[in-house]
Amino acid sequence: MINLDAIRAPIASDLEAFEEFVKSRFSSEGKLMSEMLTHTLSSRGKGLRPIIVMLTSALTSAANNRTWVAGERNCSMRTYLAAMMVEMLHTASLVHDDVIDQSDTRRGRPSANAMWQSRNAVVLGDYILARTMASGMESAQYDLVSHIIGSVATLCEGEVLQSQHSRDMDTTRQDYLEIIYKKTASLISVSASAGAVSVIAPRGDVEQMRRFGEALGMAFQIQDDILDYSRSAHTGKPANNDLRERKITLPLIEVLERCTPAERLQLLDRLSQCATDPAAVDYIQGVVENSGGMVMAARTMQTYVDRAIEIVSHYDDSPYRTALVNLCAYVAERDR
């Protein structure tokens, strides 16, 4: 299985410099805010979005005859800024998500709202957003800011759309694809295209990277939803968390589309009980697993992975293209 260290290798020096770049821009004189920032920023996870920004900046620069040297720092401050903006938008959205979902854990650690109450966590998320936008504006990189900022509204729309369908338990395949595009794929898409924008790549390369990121983001979220049904996954969240929140994701949609009307009503009735009844959760998990819902969802996920690989395959061979192809494989194979 591909590991993240191999994917990070061509930009390892830049990732180290990037961490210092982030630390220098996120600090607070207030004791409580400083504690919350330290806790949240130290548990950001895999850092896939900054990796994508840096790799696509390198790929599109190489395509336009800029010399990139493996093992050395290759990224400009503009690229670090783009990487920081998408990463911090993602981080703020997760802080807010945990408040909305009343989640006590994030990646196996206590969430900000569990440690400091929801009202402080909301302010923390807002603070991260504000500092992120201020950094972009203060550096006068207005093209990057305008390119990235629209994703904030899209993320919000996705959250509201998911809440609406979770309440009504009426999510169709089309609804689901729209939700995961807005909640996940849109920001990964912006991450990929922002890498190209950061090196002033031609418009065609920016569009290609946007399409690459969108396909990769769709695959990433579908795999996340498959892992939620897997009791052996290492996601840092309880298994079947989506069912407890009455979210209808692709593994269950695959089953609902193929069952009889009576079976569908029975499954939806059990889903309505999942918030309070562990037996209902176990029942739906078993039906989805035994009916092939996870396998069928994985096939859909693979079509997006193949689409992403096909897009980057048009670029010349380089360590950056290889890393992006490996990232696609990682997304499909990961168990966390």
C-alpha cells in the first residue's frame, strides 16, 4: 500500500518550511485562545490539502519549463500562502462541524467543543477563518484570495444541505453527490487549482488541476463514507457514526436503490431509530455489508480515482506527477 511519506517525499523540505509558515501566522496573546489554537493546529491530521497545493504547483510549473529540484525547497511564499489558506479553511470547518454534530472527538483526541464548550469552539473557528483571510489580504495576493474564498460559501451550503436531508431521511444519489461535492470535493478542487494559480500557470492548467482535485475529492469522501461502515477502520471516530446522525451515504444508497419498497421502508424506519438504538445501527450496518453496499460504493469511488489519474497522466513524467498518482491510489486504499 502507498504511504503518505512516499507521497510527501518530493516536497518534504517545503512541508517543513510550511509548518513554520503556519505557526508564524497563528498565535494569540490571549491564554485561552492560544491553548485552543495549539490544540487544534497540532491535530490537523494528514495535511492532504497543503500536499495537493504544493504538488500541483510543482507539476504545473514543470509543465511550463520552470526548473524544480528534488530535495530542495521549491515552493514560493505564494504557494505556502495558498496551502495555508485551504488548510485553515478546512480546519475551521471541522471545528464548526464538531459543534454542529456535538462530536466529542476529532482524530482520536478531544474536540475543541468537548474541551472548551461549543460557544468557545464557534469563536475559535471564526478566529481561524478571520486570520486566514487577513493573511491573504495583508500579503496583497488578491488573486489567490478571490480564487479560494468562494469555497467557504460552498462548504456552508453543503452543511445545510446535509442537515436538511439528514432530518428528512430522503437523500438520493444525486443529493448525495451534490453534498459531498460541496462539503469535501470543492475545497480539494480549490486546493489543486490554487497550486497552479500560485505559480501563475496558464488558465488551461488551472482548469485541469480543478478537475483533478474535484475527482480526487469525490473519491476521498466516498472512501470516508465506506470506512464509516467498516469496524476495522482507524479513522479516530466511532464506527457507523453517520448512521447515528441519520446520514444516508453511498453504501446505504446502493442498497436502498436495489431493495423492494417494503424493504426500503423497513430500512428507513430502522435508520430513524439509530440515534438512540445501537441495535438499529447494527442491523443497518449488517444489511449494507451483506448486500454489497460497500463493494458497490467502492466501484463508484474507483471511477473518480481513474478520472483523476487520467487527468494528471497528460503531464510529463516527474516526481510530482508520480506523487499525485500515488495520492490517488492512497485515497482508494486508505483505512483511516
